[in-house]
Amino acid sequence: MNSDTSSESLITSEVEINGTIRSSGSVRIDGKLEGELHCDGDAVIGESAEIKGNLKVNSASIEGTLTGNVVAKDRIEMKSSARVTGDIKAKRLSVEDGVTFVGQSEVNPSGSPISAAPVIEAAAAVDATASEETEELEGAATERF
């Protein structure tokens, strides 16, 4: 995360926003947001923050509650107090002990597309082999009795 906070916009815990926030700099949210956050800089979702919506950011540090998907160009950090329900996608991911995360994650440091077909085909081959072995074992057990 960028330590330069001079261009950081702050949404305090007393603020509640309905709508989309767009920022060319960094944003810290400690209040409530029902909507999306599009941020060219870094986003800090404070411990008291409650967000219902998607985030599209450079990097995100999440300490509060987020219900929505997060797409980060660089990094997502989930601090121990984070409660995230939604899918996340980033080049790098950091998760502290104690995080609640319900969703799918895609972490791809190279940023290049990865084909899932070889993984699926390999899993199917393993399943087929396991089924054949199970049938052989069941047949052998039946023959003994």
C-alpha cells in the first residue's frame, strides 16, 4: 500500500453514501457505502466500514465488512477483522489469521490468462482412475465372501 496519504480522500464513520464513488487518488472509507468504488489509487476499507457493492481499485486493504466483488490491479490485503462476502481477483493476496472470507479468489501474479481446461481434464482422469480402483476392490471383497 502506498504510504503517501496526502492525496487520500477520507469518508468518515459518520458518512453514509448511496451511489458510485470515482477517485483518481487513494480513498479511505470508515463509513457506509451502498454502491461501487472505482479508485485509480489504493483503497483502505476501515474496521468500522460497511460496504455493499463492488470495488475496482489499484490495491485494497480491507479491515471492515464488504459484501461485493473486489478487482485489484495489484494487491488485496485482508486484515484479521475483515468480513468479506464476494469474489476477489488480484495479482497478490495477503490474508491474516481471523479473516472471514466467503467467495472465490483468483490470484495471478503474472496477470496472464490461465486456461482451466488442463486442470479439469486432470481431475477427471484422477476421478476415473479412482472409480476403477474402487470397482476392483469391491469385486475382490465380494469374491472372498
